[in-house]
Amino acid sequence: MCPGVMSTVNSPSKPANTAPVLQRERPEDAAAVDGLIDHAFGPGRHVKAAERLREHNSPFRDLSFVAWIGGEAVGCVRLWPIHIGDTPAVLLGPFAVEDAWRSRGLGSDLIRKACDAAQAAGHAIVLLVGDDPFFTKLGFETVSPGRVTLPGPVNPRRLLWRALKPGVLEGVEGLVHAG
């Protein structure tokens, strides 16, 4: 199971011939999105290094997406403003998908949609903490050890980034901070 992808016991089953609609996150979606994320990660998510970058920060709602089916949120992804040293970037995560919708490409669709929106908005770099096998299929690569530092411990093999413009990763290094 990919960490951060929700697994629920009583999630709704997938309706036949119905696909979730991906929409930009609105302020009124916050409770549904927070519920998906809390259920996926539990209270342990609040001690993770990436969470330090989300504290006292606000997600880019125009780059964050919610997957809806019949008025129910079944997946979500958020992007956050950060800097890597002096270089502006966006932090992807968390993302969560209801169990009934896993292994059907919804998580990948949400991530692609968010990265496409970030690129269209002029952002150049997306950073995340996640599983290499899942995210490399989506254009992410492992950050060279020691090049980028998060505000807390993180397994360096799980620190990944994606260039949204050619050559933008050259010379990028340093401590990651919110904003």
C-alpha cells in the first residue's frame, strides 16, 4: 500500500460506469478534505517533517483538487507554497483516496491534475515525500541526498521532486521552508 493513500473499512463501493469528477478545492471543501486526510494518515501525520511545512501555511486551492462522486469526496490532493533555499516551489501532499477507488488510477489522476495546474500557473518545481515506485511513474525523481533538507527527519530515498520546466533543478538546494 502506498503511504498516504487512504484505506478504509467501510468505504462506498465503486458505482458501475461512474467516474469521479475532479474539481479544484473550494474553501467549503476543507472539512471533507481534512476528513479524508485524517482518516488516511491518522494522528501520526502531525509529527512528520512535511507537516512542518503545512503548519501556518495555506494550500493553493486553485492547484489542489477533490474527486467527487455523488456529492461525496472520494479523493484529494493539495499543493502548498514552499521555498527550497531561495527557490520557489510547491509541496505536493498529502493526497488520499478512499479504499473503493484505489488501484483504479484515481490517485495518479489527482497528482497529474495538480502538477498540470501548477505548471499552467507558472510553477517550476514540485517537491514531495513519498514512495519512489509510485511517484517515478508520474515524472518524479529522487533528490540527491543532502541537496535538500526538510525541517525534520525524513528518509532521503523518499524525498522526490519533479521539474515542470526544463533545467529548473540545476543549482537548487537548501533548507525547505513554507511560503
